[in-house]
Amino acid sequence: MNQVHTKHSELRSILITGATGGIGIELARRYARPGRTLILWGRNAERLQRLATLCCARGAAVVTRQIDLVDGRAALAALREDDTKHPLDLVVLGAGLSDIQPAGQLTEDPEKVLDLCLVNFTIPATLATAAAERMIARGGGKIALIGSVAGFYELPFAASYSSSKAGLAQFAEAANLGWSRHNVRITLIVPGFVDTPMSQRLEGERPFLVSAGSAARRIMRAIKMGKKEYIFPWQFRVLRVVERLVPHFLRARILLSLKAGQKPVKNS
């Protein structure tokens, strides 16, 4: 299927990582259509197969890859292999991990921190760079990075998660400066609480919660419009403005007062 894509807005070939997650599934369903190839990456083989069947029924050609993004070298080789076979017009880097410092512990689990930072920052930055390298050679393309509003805050109970998302946001901004002149557009997606298995693990309130389907629609619209950054829902855009006015000492006091917990991971 090697071909030269002259109109990148057509999005003939799309890679979605984290395709078996809540948002990933909804994006795949909505992007599936005749004449389009979806390359779906995920850890759960059974879910991948079900999703592939659904997308094929909608007319899309589908390629699946069961992969664990903790292995960065394998992920990089996989992207290059998939791009060689199906030159990518859009790469959505949606795979992610979350974790919260366990109750009664003074720190997070170091092994979990390692995996989380690899999957949330190092691997997306690597794959985005590899995709951009090839897109530039073809004349352009689009890359979407899934961040989080947690990246705006130095959360003491989720230091690795919030900092990994903050790093991803900084990477997106810097890469946009370098790549946009070569017609590679990066969109940083910054969601609040989305009703997915990841957020369902959280104990307590999830303010301004949106469904995975609604999140997918908003993400697709932001990518189509070529937005550099898209924060949703709108309440978090307002909070972003307000929190910049809060003095640092008060900000630190507020963050230290926050409490959070999570349910154990269910095997799937």
C-alpha cells in the first residue's frame, strides 16, 4: 500500500496507540470508513480483534498490533515498519498509564514510575519524532498527543503522572516550533476527567466528567482544525486562567491539601 499522499487532510492512513482504551476505541470507531486504513495498537489482543471487526464492518482496512509500549526499541521499529507499509497521515499517540501514591506510603512505587514515564512521555516523544521524520520527507502530516490537565499541576500524590504529562506538553510546544514550518502539525489534547476504565479507578469525585464518545468527537474536531492545544471541557480552560493568578505559596498549600485514591487494577 505504499503511495504518495498529496492531500494530508484526506487522512488515508491513521495510527492509534492505546486503541483498546476508552478513548482509543471511540476514535477508531469514528475514524473507520471506506478507503481508510487504521493501524491499531494495544495490549489486549481480544479487544483489538473485536475493534478490528467493528472497524472493518464500517468499511475501513485494519491492521492490528499487540504491543507493550514499555519496550521503546520495539515500539520504534514497529512504527517504522507500519509507516513503510502504510504511509501515515495521522498518528494519535493515546496510550497512557496512571498511578497514585498508595495510602500509607511516602512515595510512589519506583518500578511503576519507570513504566509510567516511559509510556506517558519517552515513548510518545520518540514515536512522534520518528513519525515527523517520515512525514516531513513526504510533505507533511498530523500528530496528536494525549496529555492531561494533571500536567498543569504538581500533584504530590501523583508526581510521576503529572510531571510526565507536563513534559509531554513542553515537548509538543517545542516540536511544533520546529516541525510546523515543514507542514507537520502537532495537536496537544488536554482532557479533564473522561469516563474510561482509567478514570473509573479513581476514588472520589470526577468533576466535569465527559463520556469517551464526547471526548473522541472533540479530539477529532481539534485535530481537523489544526489546533496546537485543546483543553476540554471548557471549565478546565477557565480554571487554567484562574490558577495562574494564585500566589505560589497558596498554590502549594492547596495542592498539599488534596487527597486522592484509586482502586486496584483489574486483570483484562
